[in-house]
Amino acid sequence: MRIPIIAQSVLVVIQLAAGTTLTALGSISGFVYFPLTLLLALGLGLYLRVYRVHAAMRGLQLVFAPGGVTYMSHSGAFTAPWSAVKRVRLRRGRWISVRVPHWGGPIGSFGLAGELIMPLQDTGLSWHDIRGAVTYISNGTVTPH
């Protein structure tokens, strides 16, 4: 998640540098600073929003239970029934993605379409085991792919 934030920050700095250079050369008048300042403010606002979401997601745990999927973090526990789960994706040993539209909590407030992506490092389980467990726990409602 940090790479898009860094890329956006670099893009804003490049735009400010280009605007300053063009103004210094006399190609563009000083009005260029208003849109660039606005872009900088929007970028900073997005960065702060992402930072708040990341802070709220500290201590993240994902729980699969017969009643549904729950993610727990410092901001609370948010549950969705299996019927609301639209997709579970497994990347062989790398990460798991669970998509639930209108999932509550920090995920829902950030507008990520209710998708939680977690790394699967150091779990001690193969992705086949996780896939089978999700299918079994969801009673066949969800089959990860």
C-alpha cells in the first residue's frame, strides 16, 4: 500500500517542480500554483486517510467461521455472512483476498469495495490446506481460486 502513496507523492513533487520551472522561464504565469497547490492538498489528504486506515488496521486478524468471515483489528471486529462474500482469492503461498461489498469498519470507510488482502507468510499452511478449509468452513458457499 505504500508504493501507490510514494508514487503519488513523487508525481505531485514533479508537477510542482515543472510548474516552478515553467513560471521561472516565463512560459506560464503564476496562476499555475493554484491547481498544483490543490493537487498537493488532495494528495496529502489521501495520504492522511490511508495512514488513518492503516493505523485502524493494526493487529489485523482474519477469522473464517461457519457463520461467516470476520476481520478484527484495533478498531473492532467486523463480520460478514458467507452469503455476502463475493470472492476469495488465494495467490499460491503469498496472499489471500476476501471481497465483501459494504463490509464495515476501516475497509468500508476507505472505499476499497470491501476487499481485504492479507499476506500468508509464516502461517505454516499450504495454500491447498487454506483453500480446503475455506471451502469446508463456508459449507461449499465459497471456493477460493
